[in-house]
Amino acid sequence: MADWGPVVIATVLFVLLTPGLLFQLPAHGRIVGFGTMHTSGLAILVHAVLYFALITIFLIAIGVHIYAG
């Protein structure tokens, strides 16, 4: 049986934390920008750190597992 938990969690977090798609931390001239579709190097760094922290919490600390088959 395959464990699809890491794949699903990583895909969902990647889509949700893409800078500029839903929100951007920090935005140009503001702290948070929603749906701007623009990005900067600092925003990419902040979103990468958030992605790493959340995927670590979900996969290692909580241990999400989804079994198929």
C-alpha cells in the first residue's frame, strides 16, 4: 500500500503558498498583498520558509498518512 500523505500535503501547500497567487508576504509597499500575481526575492524566501515549516509540522510532528489501495 502506498502512502500518499506526503504527496498530497506537499502539493496542496505548494499551490497555497505560491507567492502572489492567493497572498504575498511581504507585498510591494504593504505587509500582505492578496491576489497581486507579482513577487519579489524576499517574498519567495518568506514563502519557502513557511512551506518548510508547515511541511515539517504536517509530515514529521503530526505524521499525516493517506493510504490508497
